[in-house]
Amino acid sequence: MATDYNGNCCLDPTEVDAMLMSEFGHACARISIAATLSASLIFAAIPAVPAYADLESELADAKSELERIGAEYQNLQSELQTASNDLEVTKGEIEQTQIDLEQAQSVLAENVASEYKNGGDQILEVILGSSDFDDLISRVFYIDKVSEAQAEAIEEVRTLQDQLIEQQQNEQEMIDDLQSRVDAAAENQESAQALVSSLSAEVRAQLEAEAAENAALAAGIQSAEDAEDENSLRGQTVENANDSHEEEADDQPATPSNPGNSGQDDENQDSGNQSGGGTSSVGGSALSIALGQIGMPYVYGGESVAEGGFDCSGLVYYAYTQLGYTSIPRTAGAQAAWVKQNGRWTTNVSELQYGDLVFYSGHVAFYVGNGQVYGAWRQGRPAGYGGIYECGQPYGGGNV
């Protein structure tokens, strides 16, 4: 500390500066604290954004997108079912044409054999000079000894061959179109599954609750669930499916002693909670075998476990041949005719019995009671249960 010329004490200028700076610092600190408290009060006065705002926004966005996905999925499901049914009809037409062609070729062969026996060297030269069956037809058609009946037989074979080729080309085009729809459905399922997986548990629960009153939303959620089922099915092997069937087969009813007969096996047994006029014993046994394949994929033309899946009539064919009914035809339309010829037939749905076959245009399934059917459905939907009208209006049903 310094002194003045009178000897009095006085502050050094540097000390004065220090004191002033100290006072300034305290003032700034007081101002800062006051500002902080004021800011806290200001922010406290602003209402907080409610957490449910984000939840409602997420719910609205998810609902809108799932409704869009669901509407598209509903259309795809309808298109797939129609395409599968149309393919079944075409397959039946091809089967019938092949039968007709074989019969026509047999008639032609008999005529050629008869001409050979009576026609001498000229017919022998025609037969021996033919390179294949088609060449033989062409040669025989133009020889002088051809009869009117033989000419008609030749023309029928030619017509049926052309018809068969056209039907097979049509079938291939339908298969290609069906596959494109299957791919579109798979993309739809992937989109739905990715969306649902990204949602919070709260949003998923709310959407599932609203789906009961919203068909498009329900279809969107179903698309996501179907994606999971498809992934699960792809993980299964044919060997596992076969093992499952073998275990199921241990509990199957015995093979009927007279398979393929026209006996009326419906004894109107009490079927418990099954609706309808009782239980078809033959149909019940076939259904038990078919149930062993629940969850198997739809495979067009599939009729065995080894093929990795079944189509609708293929599953019926498989179940009945396992019982020893080897005369059952392969396609839905032919199976309906077989039932009409060999057993009990009705056009009244209320008269169907448990295990009966139910026929639609291009489709067949097993009746399981209470307005439900079981069978192989269509591409993208594995063997399982469904409503009796999901494939349209049945035109009849019954059993042998």
C-alpha cells in the first residue's frame, strides 16, 4: 500500500483496478444467475409437448400405409384364387383331351392293322416307310385304300393333337401369369412385414384393435403374418413333412375292404360338434390323411409329399389313393363326376357331411363342418382351413 506526501496511507492504482474488477465480476455473476433463473421460469411456463403426439402420428401413418397395402393384398388374393381355379379347369381339359387322343389313336391303330391285313404290299410299304406315328398318319391318309371311317379317325387324331398343343400353351401362359401375381403378393407381404416390425408395441396393439372394424387394415396385418408363415414354410424340408405324415398315418383308419365301390358308406353317425347330416366314413378317413399335410405349400400339379406340396385336387387324389381308391381321377371336375357316378351327391350345402368333398368351378376341398372346409387353396396359401364360400359358390358335393 502507498502513502501520500503527508504520510497518509493510500491505495496503489493497481490495487484499485483489482478491486474494481472484483466488484464487476460479482455483478456479472449475479446477473448470470438471475438470467438463468428467469430462463428456467420462462421454459417452465411453456407447456411440454405431450408424448402421445408422436404416438398418434406414428399410428396414423402406419394405419394409412397398412390400409393401402391391405387393399392391394385383398385384390391379389382374389386374383390368385381365380387364377388357381382357372388353371385347375385347364388342367382338367388337358387331361380329358389326352384321354380322347389316346382313344382316337387306338381306333386309328386298329384301322391301320385291319388295312394291313387286307391291303397287301402297298399298306406294308406305307407302314415300314413311316418315320414316326405322325408320319404314319400322313402316309395312310393319302393312300388309295383309305376308308371313310379311317379318314375320320385320322382327322380326329389331328384335331385333338392340335387342341392339346393349344391347351398346353394356354396352360403355360396362365402359369407364367400366376407366378407374376405370386411375386407381387410376396413383395406386398415383405412390405407389410417390414412396416409392422418397425412399429412400437403400443402402435401394433392399437392397429390390431382397430383391424376388427377395418377390412383393409386387417388385410394389411394379415399380409405381414402371411409373410412370416411363408418364411416358416420355406424353412421346412420335404423330409420333415414326410416324417410328420408318417406319424399321422399311424392313427389313420384301416383301408376299406372294397375300395372304389358305390356303397353308401354314410351311416349318419353322430359327428359331435360337426354340422351337416353326419359323417362320411370314407370321406372322414380321407380327410384324416389330408389333415396330415396341413401347412404344406400349394404346388400346381402337386399330388405327393415328394413334390413338396399339393394343388387342390392333388391333395384329394393323394388322400384317396392312400386309402386304396386308385380309380379316383386327378382333376376337380373329373372327381366330381366320379362322386356322382359312384356315390352320394347333393347340391344342398346343408346336407354335406363331415369329410365330404365340396366342388366349385375349378376347385375342390373337404367339408369339415360348421361352414368350414379344408384343403389346398392356391399359390401363396398353404393347405389349411377356410370358409366354405371363400372360393365362391359350391355347386355340389358328396362322397363314394
